[in-house]
Amino acid sequence: MTELGVVYTDIQRPDADDVAALSHYGSATIHEAMGRIGLMQPYMRPAYDGAKLCGPAVTALLQPGDNWMMHVVAEQLTDGDVVVAACTTNSDAGFFGDLLATSFRARGGVGLVIDGGVRDTADLADMDFPVFAKAIHARGAVKETLGSVNIPVTCAGAVVIPGDVVVGDADGVVVVPRDTVAEVVEASKAREAKEAGVRERLAAGELGLDVYGMREKLAAKGLQYR
Amino acid sequence: MTELGVVYTDIQRPDADDVAALSHYGSATIHEAMGRIGLMQPYMRPAYDGAKLCGPAVTALLQPGDNWMMHVVAEQLTDGDVVVAACTTNSDAGFFGDLLATSFRARGGVGLVIDGGVRDTADLADMDFPVFAKAIHARGAVKETLGSVNIPVTCAGAVVIPGDVVVGDADGVVVVPRDTVAEVVEASKAREAKEAGVRERLAAGELGLDVYGMREKLAAKGLQYR
Amino acid sequence: MTELGVVYTDIQRPDADDVAALSHYGSATIHEAMGRIGLMQPYMRPAYDGAKLCGPAVTALLQPGDNWMMHVVAEQLTDGDVVVAACTTNSDAGFFGDLLATSFRARGGVGLVIDGGVRDTADLADMDFPVFAKAIHARGAVKETLGSVNIPVTCAGAVVIPGDVVVGDADGVVVVPRDTVAEVVEASKAREAKEAGVRERLAAGELGLDVYGMREKLAAKGLQYR
Amino acid sequence: MTELGVVYTDIQRPDADDVAALSHYGSATIHEAMGRIGLMQPYMRPAYDGAKLCGPAVTALLQPGDNWMMHVVAEQLTDGDVVVAACTTNSDAGFFGDLLATSFRARGGVGLVIDGGVRDTADLADMDFPVFAKAIHARGAVKETLGSVNIPVTCAGAVVIPGDVVVGDADGVVVVPRDTVAEVVEASKAREAKEAGVRERLAAGELGLDVYGMREKLAAKGLQYR
Amino acid sequence: MTELGVVYTDIQRPDADDVAALSHYGSATIHEAMGRIGLMQPYMRPAYDGAKLCGPAVTALLQPGDNWMMHVVAEQLTDGDVVVAACTTNSDAGFFGDLLATSFRARGGVGLVIDGGVRDTADLADMDFPVFAKAIHARGAVKETLGSVNIPVTCAGAVVIPGDVVVGDADGVVVVPRDTVAEVVEASKAREAKEAGVRERLAAGELGLDVYGMREKLAAKGLQYR
Amino acid sequence: MTELGVVYTDIQRPDADDVAALSHYGSATIHEAMGRIGLMQPYMRPAYDGAKLCGPAVTALLQPGDNWMMHVVAEQLTDGDVVVAACTTNSDAGFFGDLLATSFRARGGVGLVIDGGVRDTADLADMDFPVFAKAIHARGAVKETLGSVNIPVTCAGAVVIPGDVVVGDADGVVVVPRDTVAEVVEASKAREAKEAGVRERLAAGELGLDVYGMREKLAAKGLQYR
């Protein structure tokens, strides 16, 4: 049962080298490498063009229109962390802006993924502090009701356990469970290697029909050329 | 990490009497009694007017537009179970209709909660087989890709562990963790008792301002009457 | 400038006979009779089938996810009033349920129009307390931040001045300025009378092309029959 | 190229007995029987509970917020026709209400499918004049710009040629090409017969896994029971 | 009651120096400085990256899909004005493009805020004529039905009186009542000064928990660290 | 009736010089020049800023979440072709990414219009391979069910016949029937010439009221200046 009003101060993070290795891969590659799980809903968009992030999740469960826990979570950050903020119900308030970005960065935070709204997006772009959010909304938040920090949360349809790695780029946000990071790096590497070979063949004009050997299966299903 | 291609056949269910007791309370009451957690997104709507359900969750993780696991989950049902079907990504295909409803009912199932589409809704109403869904869509599903059965899933924003109790009615769908059902029943009962007293006073014309003792706090915040 | 934290206790209401006369007309008729102004956005829907209301507006400006002002507005109701609740920003929380409906009714209120969410909709249907809302949501509201009562508000795109008459039915919600109620009744009556004659002719098989004399204008615009 | 400003007065309709036979089948069954083509988008909903229709399409291409062609199309109706109204761009105005319903009925029309808004929905329910629409909107339409009647149109994502049969019910709206009605009736009949047998077996407690012989393919794909 | 078919030619504008002073502040700052009122709905977005505007509103009330009043409003512009265009009902037609932008600019206009669609957005970016709109839509508008110019309008949920100042940037659009501009400038200035101090402390690694003195209140609410 | 499982290998394309001439005009101009038909829904957006395309359509009808036909269509491309991909029902899966872009380009393809999702959008921008899509989604597609290639399709509300020319830019996507390309070029040219003259007059400060001679008609409709 989701706990409210608690802050876990001691979470386990994955190996930093594994996180660094994972940061070379895009969200689509990683999602495929994981067998097509762990993807957040496609409504999660970068707050500015070119925003990208990769890091262990420190989580916050917010109440709707209330960003109190964003200040609580700031204290729990260590170098390289990404804040993943969920909400007990849907809310597109502007929970986050340049002041919190300044605070997060000063404490080691390298980005934010939030199932809600943000503001000061021009400042975020100037700071190059990457944010993935559901909405952009100038409307601010109150500080009245407790949520929690560093409990498992559901953010944009994906479960995030503190210490899981989140990767965000132009294609979306994907969550990699903490104890699978190394293997996902390997799988991503393998996938990219395989894709590189395929890309070369396709660029040379070969068809996917032949590269992937699809013609027989298509014919078996009854595809007719006229 | 979410597993694909597995079926857990032995899940723990809550005490049947507790489930029966819980069924007397509505989703809004239960949600409040739990401290405002566990609620699915409000896009989950009854497939017909008056649909209501309460029972332990047997879960299915579906692939988009693919309802193969719905047939797999049918075998795992026991009397009183509710199927909770999530999807690895958003999809509003018609995953479910009167044939599956017939099958679920024959195996003891008492309802469905699905983060996707359903069809044959007139038949579902005639059968009075309660369904809560994201969409109504005549478009059918394929049977090509494995998902899983009885793993933890995220359905419409709420985490559901097999054996958790789901309660659905006109106001929405709420999830009660298996080992808290008894206490949530008590909390719901207490809440209803308290509300009954308040309702009586309000019906007699007393104001919430007085019943809840709000006037002082409002004045302290600076409310002015003109 | 919209005031926050104020309650106006002395508003002017339209003539009760005019309101009673207006209640015989539907929202579509009234909207047409007014020259196609005053209509709320079409996302405003009845909370249950058959809900209908007509009465002078007592207004509340709510903060997102906060229904404190709903208790304040209850005290300002007189017989026949409809509460019109707007919000300082978009919010679909469940601001209203059966307890507030009980209170509003006990104080003379005959309905609610709210640019937000409501719950306990089965109870509202049982009570036949008409509600028009943007959403149905079991999620409750907090009581922390002041809004206002009986100031002009913008609800679902329409400006509502306290004392304006709101009319809601299956087709939507329309707002009639207080000092135009009598003339809108006349215009609605005239429109219905005219429509009755047209309806009779159409029912007899005459075409709108002829009843409305459209053929010439269509031909002038170049319509060609083939 | 879509023609504007034309009315085709002589369209071919399918055999009336075939249409009558088709009317016994639901939209989901027909959609399946056709190989899963011809379905309109799921945002098309009945304007009142229980609305159902089946008949040859007489088409209108409307301009946004303009229902002039609805009067033109009325003249082209013969007994049993359904009007299918598309729009040159998306528009949710209230293009249709009880007066046009009266006119359509008087001229033989048995329903409307419109990729736009309608109003007077309580009257439509009272008349039991079935309508499937994108929106309910009290806002009326103007009569200023020419569209066309009885040209091929795209309505809610489906192409409709005049004389095609449209079938609408609680699950959606499907379009059956005119010269395939008889074969779709046969395919629907075959599908229902097959489903009846399956339903009986499922109702008796047999599993879809066995009825459809899925176990081998699931095992081949690697499904594991734990 | 909203008037149709009228143009007010003599509106009062705020002091130009106050408007110039206000233009140094962003929409989020101003919204906060005003006490969180006056914000348009977050669906209002800049038509191109980097668009910003600040100026007194000259208003137009449009009919759906009809941009006739855009030509009428052009004549009412003086240097520095922003056109605020509302619609009598929701419509996402392309009411505005490069020709009207050329005309507005030639007459002194410095931007547009429209609760509807626009087109020629690449040209608008090239011209750097800032536009905030609900939609981008190539579909053009007709010129058939009268609206009004320089009456109070409701645009994207906010009331705009002619002469009010509208400020738009990446975070949204906010409306400042004409006779409060000077005080809002002061409040914005004060807010920025206060934020500058906070920003410095946060950048140095201090926590919001301490800067804002939140720890005591959090503890009082029962927050637990584990 | 839409055929499934077929590939037409011999389609007619318009004159290449006509296509080249058409490419000088924007989607809004062309849409107007065609009399306001042929426009796709406004939810079709460029996958990256500045994407533009113009070319004859080679069509693919996809199944939801299944991009098998994208490999089949690659073989049918000739220099300058644009792939137009529709789906048998709504689906926002990521049907297309950088590998298919590489393949399409190698075979002569110059862009994609798809009523579904795409991914690898940063790569698409780097390649400058223009794509117009409904969604950006990292989620990949399966290859299980046959669709068709080079049959007429409905894409985002517009009918596309193989060989029709599609033009996409920041304002949307428009479809020009194959045998009207030359005349649409002429009409676009005429429109631009006319607009150039108008633009010059507007830029000089003349009003649309005078340039278009609107004053008399406005007065006739009753417009009043106060």
C-alpha cells in the first residue's frame, strides 16, 4: 500500500559506470533491448528541444497542484540523480520552475521527469536542465499536503522504484530497473551493432524484405502482387 | 523488471468475507478511507449504466491490439475474481466482448477492469457482466504476442498486485491492497458512519461551515464578507 | 481584477416568474433566442441522464483541487438558486458529492454547474439533484486556499454574473443575463411558435428547401443538380 | 477530386432484402465478417442510449459550422435511407436537431451518421430517431457555403460511397460497400453460427485455450506456467 | 449581455511606460504577482519558438470559422496593441495568416492572442510576428457573420476587457487589468527581487526546506524520515 | 471494398515537372487554390521543425501496431515518391524510425506521411528526412498481419489515391489528385500573385476592409460603430 508522509533517505543506486554506459543509448533502443517494457506514455515530452537525461531515479509522490515534496526531494539528491515525480491523481499544475531547477542542480540533480506541468521553460532551456513533462503551465503549486519521497511510484504509466534508471530523449522516457542496467547496456549494444549492419545494407539499397527474410512469410500469409 | 511470457498460477487472495464486506462501500468512500490513494484515472468508465464490481484481481498484461492473454487468464479464475487487464502501451482496441464475458463468468469471474477497449456492450449490459474500460471499440484484437498473467501491473495509473481487491462503480475504480482489505472495510465503515451524522445535520439545514467548524480558519485566512 | 477572498452576500436576482417561464425552454432554444451567445463549452455534461436545471446563479470561484468555497457558497443560497462553480485554473478533482448536494438542497439550492469534477453520481441521480460538470472523479478536494463567492466568474468559457440565470439540459448549459430574462423568454416563445409551424410542415413532407425558401439562394451560389 | 456544389440525384441502392437481412447483425460482427475494414473512428457515439440504425447511405459533404446541405440532402431521401454527413474539416457545431429529424423521417430517412455535432438529443430520443455523432452541442449552424450531396465522402475515417450500407449500434458504426451487402450478410451469418457454438462451449466452462486450440502455439512462443 | 455587431472605436489604454515596464517580466512571474489569477488555459501555445508579446488588448469576438472581424479590428489598432480574438464557440479554423499579420503590423499591432487556429506559421516566424493560438490549421475562414470589436471577451478561459494588457511567452498567456498594470509591475519587480535572493542561496546549495523554513510545518503534518 | 493482402506494383504518377512546380507552394496556399478540399486533419504534425515534403504518394494500409507493410512499400518506391501510410484503425505505435528512413531514401523516397506514430525523431532531423505524423512514440511495431500497398487509403481524414501528390509543411498536409496537379499549380500561382498585390497594399497600411471592399457588406449586415 502506497505510503504517504514518508521519506526514505537511503536508497540503492546502480553502478555509476553502468549508468554512464547506458547514457549512450536512446530511449527507443533501450525500450527494444528490454523486450518492449518500461516505456512511459507518449504524452511525456521534453520541455525544450534537445533535452536529454539519464540517471538513477529519486522519486517524489506529489499531491495534485502541490509541490511541497519537490523541496523535500531536493535534500535526497546525490550527483547524477534524476527526480521522477508522480502525482496521486492527474494534475497539470506548474509544479516546477527555474528555482527548483537551480536547487536540484546545486544538489547534484541532472534532470526531472514529472507526470504533471512545469514552467519557466525558457529558463530551463537556457540552463540546459533537461525536463520531461506532461504539460507546460504557468500556474504555480501550493504547499499544504504531504506526499512521499523515495517510495515506488507510477509515473506516466510506468512503475519507478528509487534507483531505477530513467532515460529520456526526443522519443520518450523509458525506465530500466536498477539491477538490470548492465544487461540492458549489453542488449542495447548488441541491438545497435545489429542495426548498424542492417542500416548499411538498407543504405546500399537492399530491401528489408530481403535483409529480414520476410518474403516467404508474407507469401505464406497470402500477400498478392498485382 | 516486468516479465513477459509467464503465468503465475498460484496467487493469494484476501479473505472472502472481507471482500464481501468491502463490496458494500463505493469507490469514493473507499478511496477516502485509504487516504486518497489507489484510484485509477477517471477515464475508466463503466461499459453500461449501473455496472458495479468488487473482487480480487487476477491480472493480465496484454500487448497492444492483442488479446491472447485474455484466454490465458480465463483459466486462472476462481469464484468471485475480477480480471484486471493492463497493456504494455496504450491501446484502445476491442480486447473483450460477449464471448470472453461468457467464458469468464463460466469460470467464476465477476467482472473486468481493462485499460483498453471493449465491444458487444449491449450484450454485456444484457448479461449484467460489469466492465470498466477506457474505450468502446468494435475493432477486434489479434492473438500473436505473449504478455503475462498474474504479475503486478499498472492499470490506468494504479498498481495492481494479483489478489488486490478492485472496486468499480459510477465514480471510478479503486484498488485495495490485499492485506489491507479488513482495515479499509473498517475505515470505510467509520467514514460512512461519520458522514451519516453529517448528512443528517446538513439535511436539517445546518451549514458545513458550522458542522466542520470552518469559520475561524476562513477568517484567519482573511475571508471577507461584503 | 478578479478578487480573491471575498464573499458578496447581497446579490440581485431576476424576477422569479421570469425564471419559472424560462424553465420551459431548452438550452438550444434559449441559445438561439439570444442570438447564439452565452453557451458554455460542450464538455459540460449532465452527471446523470435526464438532469435539468434552471435558476439564478450564485457563484463560487474555487482553487484547483480545493472545494472550501463550496461550503461558503452554501450559506448564500436562497430558494431556487443554482450554484455556478468556476476554478482559477483547470482542475477535474471531485469538488462535489452527495453531502454538499444535501446541504445545497436544504438551503434552497436546485442544482450545480461546475467547471470541474464531481462524485457520488449514483447518489445524485437517486436524489435527482441536477449537476452539470466537466468530469466525474472519485478523487476528493482539500480545504486550504481561499477563492471567492458571488463575484463574476468564467465557467466553461461563459461569463456568469451572480443573478444571471443558468439553464442546463441534455444539450448543454446556457447563461441568460439577469436583466434580459423576460425578453429571452419572449424570444424563446416566439422561436418555439415559429418552429412549431415549421415542424408541422416538415412532418407533412414539405422540404426545408421550400419552407425556408432556400432554392434561389442555392442556385445563385451555383449549386448544380446532376 | 472532391466536387463542391453538386447534388447527384440518382444513386444506386443495394437490394432492400439484403439491407433488411444485414440489420440483424451488430457492427462488431459485421466488421469482423468483412475482414476488419470499414469501421468508423470510435469517437462516433449514439446520441441516446439504444440508438441503432441500418440503411443505404445518402451522403452530404458539409462545410464547418454550416448545415445548408442538410436541407438539400433531405430531398434526396427515399424510404429506409440513412444520411451520412461528413465535413470538409473538423467541426463540432450542432448541425442537426429535431426539426431536421422530423423532415428526414417524413421523407423516409431512418437515421443519421454525422462527423460533427447534434442537438435536441432529448427530442431525438423521444422520437427514437437514431443518430450517431461526434459531439452534442447546442450551438447551431449557418447556411452560407455550398457543400455537396451524394458524392463519396470520408466520415470519421471511413470512406462512404452513396448507396453503401451503414450500420450503427452501441459498439460503433461500420460501412458495407453496396455490392458486397449480400456476401457480408452471409459472412455475418456464418460468424454468428460459429460464435453460437463457441459461446455454448464457453458457457459450459470450456476454455478458449481449448476451444480455439491455442495451447500449442502459446507453448511454442515460450509461455511458461509457474 | 454580449453584444454582436458592434465596434467600439474609443477604448482606454494603460500608460505606455507601465506596459513597457511590464514587458520585462514573464507570464509566470506576473501570474504569481497578481495572486494567481488572469491566466489563460495552457492549451494556448506560441505559433513558433521564441514568440513573446506584451501590449494592450484590442479585442475581437469572432464567429466559428469566420474571420471577418479580424479585418474590422485591424482598423482599431494603434501602436503597440495586441489583438485578442475570442470566438462565440470553440473553433480551430485557421482564422489568421501572413496577410493579416502584415496588416496588423502596418497598423501598429505587435501580436495576436487567439482562441482558435492560425496558419502560415513559417511566415509568422520569419516576420517574427508573435502569435499565441489554440491550433495550427491550414484551413481558412469565411466572411459571413458579424461578431464584435472591442467588447469584453472570454479568451481561453480568461476575461479580457479592451485595454487590459496581455503578456505571452513560452509559459502561457496572462491578462493584466488595465488599471492594475502599475501595481502588477511593482509586485512583479518585488517578486523577482525576492526570487533573485532565493536563487542565489539555492544555487549555493542551500535547500528550499531551509530557505523557506518548511521543516517545522512538514514535521507538524507528520512527515517521517526513515 | 478495401482489399487486404494486395500490392499494386504499377501505379500512375503525375508529371514530374508539375510536381516540381507544386513544391514551390505551401499547404495553405494549395488548399485554398483547390477550393478548400483535400486537407488532412490538423493533428498531423512535422516530426521535426522545418520538415517539408512534396511528392507522389505510394500508399500503405497498415494494421494497428504492425509495420510489416512498411517494408513491402519500400520496394515500390521510385525517385521522388512520398509514402502515405494509413491504418485500418487508430494506432499511435512507432511504425517508423531511422532504419526505414534509410531504406526509403535509398530507394528514392523523399518523405513519409503517416496516420500513426514514429520514433528516432532526432535521427530523422539529422538525416533531414521529412515526416508528418500523428504521434511520436518509442514503442515499436510487430510484423504479423497483412495490410496492402498502393490501394486508395484514408489518411488523417483525407482520401489518397496512389499517385496523388501530398504536400506537407508547418501548416499541415494537403492532397492533390494526380490529374489536377497542373491546374492546382496554376491556381496556386494565381493565388500567390493576387496575395502579393494584397500584401503590398496591406503592408503600406491599407486596410482589408478597403482592399477587399468589405465595408458595404458589413454595413448591410448591420455592423455599428460606437
